[in-house]
Amino acid sequence: MVSPDFEYRLLGGVDELFQPPDDLRRAYRREGVQAASARMIVQLVERLITTASKGGPATLGLANTLAAGFAGRVYHLLLDESYAAPAVRCDNCGYVGVEDASVCPLCEADLRVLPDAADSLVRWAMTQDLEVTFLHDDALRETGHIGAFLRY
Ligand SMILES: [Zn+2]
């Protein structure tokens, strides 16, 4: 998904190419684009929270999102732009979690600390060609800063 900011700049650029300079109309159109993008984000987050709270194919919070990623179920990752949090990873079996432990609960190998698990998730999602949306949204912030839509 194109970020609102980028979309805004993109459309501003198109305007300047194809429209005569008309400050008022241009300003109105740009505001319209921003409002549409903001509404889209609100709807996306609402759908995520509703789906997750009904036990549907969505997760909220770092622990659940990491678990879904470990299971290969994530197809669209959504997170707060400024979110960062640590997690642990097992290099032996690939397990990831948020618990404060030094030994893997699955295979008992040593766990490694990921200083910024959100960043690790984003990098991982990009290598898997998954959709990633960065956003600012109060509802998402209140429900754990990060979530994902799942394949099943
Ligand atoms: Zn392990």
C-alpha cells in the first residue's frame, strides 16, 4: 500500500503536470486525497481488530503476530510507524517469542535476543513478499501497535 504522504506527493505532482495552477482547487483536491487515505487506514485497522476479536484470520500484538509469522500464516503485516520492541529467536528451529527466556521452549537451544522484533518482522515480511503497511492509528496503538491479516 502506498503511504498517504507518498500518495499525496504523487498526486500533487500529477496535478502540476496536467492541471493549470489553481491553488484553491489544487489544495482542495490534495486534502481530499489525504482524507481518503486516512479513512482507508481507519477502515483497515477496524477490519483487523474486528476480525481478530471474533477469532477470525487476524492477529493483534507482537506475541500473536510473531507466532503467526512463525507458522507461515501472515500475508499482510500492519504496524505503527514508530513501534519497536524486543523479542527472542531460536536459530536452531526458528521459534520466535516475546518471553524473557534464554532457552527455546520447543528445542531447548539457546535463544538470541532480537533488539527490535518489529523491524525483524518487517524485513522478514519483505523477503516473503508479504504486504506491509506502516501507519499511525490510535486504535492500533491501543491494541498492541502491530497486527496481521492471516492466510487462514
Ligand atoms: Zn528452538
